[in-house]
Amino acid sequence: MREILDTVIRAKREAHLLPADIGDLERVRRELGQMDRGTYQDCKREPAVFRPSASWGHLLRVLSAVSIGSPHAGSIHRLAAELADLTAADTERRRTASAATGGGIR
């Protein structure tokens, strides 16, 4: 996805489009690299750990930058489905653990 963003960023620069939009894409590209290396922290007070729900926003940003006709669109949408399934399973796991201890969902 970072290579896709490289292409999109380059095209936007050549078209002289909004620098703010380019900056946002560059941030997403950088944070995806951190996720690849296992160093991304969605909260600076927590250790770096992969969270499907945290990566969702990054994935949506990539999806918004890629046309549905892109040869990569299907793979990105399949990844979105996988993240949704992982998040649903994690939510259910926490709900079950919480019910067993008598607490609410965190």
C-alpha cells in the first residue's frame, strides 16, 4: 500500500494539487511503514502493538486514494474484510471475558 501511496503522492505533486492532502497521504505512508516494522503507536503512552481497529483508518485513507478500477483495489478491499473480521472477533472475545468477570466492555 505504501507503493500505491507513492504513486498517488507523485501524481498529486505533478498535478500541483493541495499540499495538505499530500501531507496527509505522506503521514499515512509513514505510519504504514511503522506498522510494517512493528513500531507504530496509535497512543504514545502505550507500547507499539498491532491493532486491527487502529489500522482501519489508515486503510480507509488508502482506499479513498485508489480508484475502484485499480489492479490493487480488490486486495485492499479483501484486507479491509480481514481487519473487520479480526476486530469483530476481538470485540466478541472481550465481551465474553467481561461477562465472565461481571464487568462491562472496555
